[in-house]
Amino acid sequence: MLTQAEKGVTFEALHKRDGAFIIPNPWDIGSARLLAHEGFEALATSSAGYAFSVGKADNAAGREETCAHATALAAATDLPLSIDLENGFGDTPEIVAETIKLAAPTGAVGGSIEDATGHEDDPIYERALAVERIRAAAEVVHSLPFRFMLTARAENYLVGRPDLKDTIERLQAYQEAGADVLYAPGLTSKEDIATLVRSVDRPVNVLMGLQGVKLMLSELSAVGVKRVSVGSGLARAALGAFLRAAHEMREQGTFSFAEDAVNYRTVNSIFKQFGSL
């Protein structure tokens, strides 16, 4: 197994090379190992994907549970792992800083902090506070003995505020506060994404796997995107297949879903390759 320091160096290098790379989001050890087997170079957790896998709603898993999940995934493969740390599990910069301190020993080499409050009546932190939260996270990151890529997320589009100007200004401020990667989930227009990329000088992560969005990796790479994640998309795809099979059995009494199921021996042989890792 690679050390955490080695994974950190590898992860940073992915953000510096030419072109975009996909950082898919597993929801458990098995999905992480399957993605490693498929040749992906880094992984990222998904708060929603993990929550669904343990029968909870998104944002219902606490900080301790999230870090335990990250510890398991970081140890499951040799790939660098970034953690979805939601909004840092608290409002104040001090809580966010403590969250980064707790995330560091998991074996992950990256993590994201978003500016969503989790409150419907006031869904986004006031900008000055949001910046201080990122600055507090960055101060901890810079004190670590290994490379840890801090991603700052601007959540406007996910809470129904499609304000590109404010989103860019926020990400510019997070950049100055010390973020290594910038991320505005919910942007779906290639033109808007290109405008964002031109407006900052940090690597930009884009969320794909959204219904109705058909941009390709090559298109995103051409406009300067560095990293592409899919959030809970893979978990939801798996759950979709599961529910379709369940509905077929319950409503029709048939079992044709098995025709599309992956071969038992194929999956078993893949997991055998990981041994006791």
C-alpha cells in the first residue's frame, strides 16, 4: 500500500498535468475497489451516496461516521481519496478547522467544504463568514505533514440560486483564502463552466452525471476543467437497477433483471485480486 504522503503527491500531480481526469464517487469498499479495478486514478466520497447505502437521507450522517467511512475507503485501495465533508459539520470557522483535523488521520489526501448552511430559509453562508471558514480549513491543511488538497464548494446552483456572478466571486474569494480546488456543483452550461474556469487560477472540479446534461470529458477538458466528479450518480444508478429488479419481481413475478446482472465469477475474481488489502 502507498503511504498517505505518497498518495498526496500523486493526487496533487493529477491536478497539475494536462487535461481533465474523472474522480468517481464510490459509496462503499466494494464500489471503491471496482472503480480501482476499472483503472480510475483517484476517488472521492459522496455524502449522499454513503448515506443512501446505510439507509439514511443525505446530510444525516455525522462527522464521526463520515470520517469512519473515509478511513475504510482510504484503506480499501491504493488510490488517493478526497472526502465530502459537507459544510464542515458546523457553522463556525473553528468547527470547520476541527473537521479538517479529524479528516487528516483517515488516510484521505483531500476534502471539500461547502458554503451551504443546510437551512432552507437561509441556505448559503454570508460571504465573509464563508471565506473565513475556508481560511480556517486552509490553515489546518497547510500545517499537515503531507499534501492535502482542499476543495472549496460554492453551492448557489444546488439551492436554487443560479447566480453565476456571485458564484464566481465567491470562488475567487475562496481561492484567495487558500483553497486548492474550486467547485460549483450544479453548473450545466459549457459556456458558464468555461467562464468560471477563465475567472480563477485554481483547478476547477465539475459535477457531471446529472439528468439531461450530456457534456463529455473531452468537452470539459477543452474549456479548462481539471477534475470531473459524479456525486451520488453511481450510487443512484446502482439503486435504480436494484429498484427496477425489485419492482419486476414484486409486480410481474419475473426475473429478467438477472440477464443484465454482472457475472458472479467476474465480480468474485476482481475482489480476490485485492486479497486482504
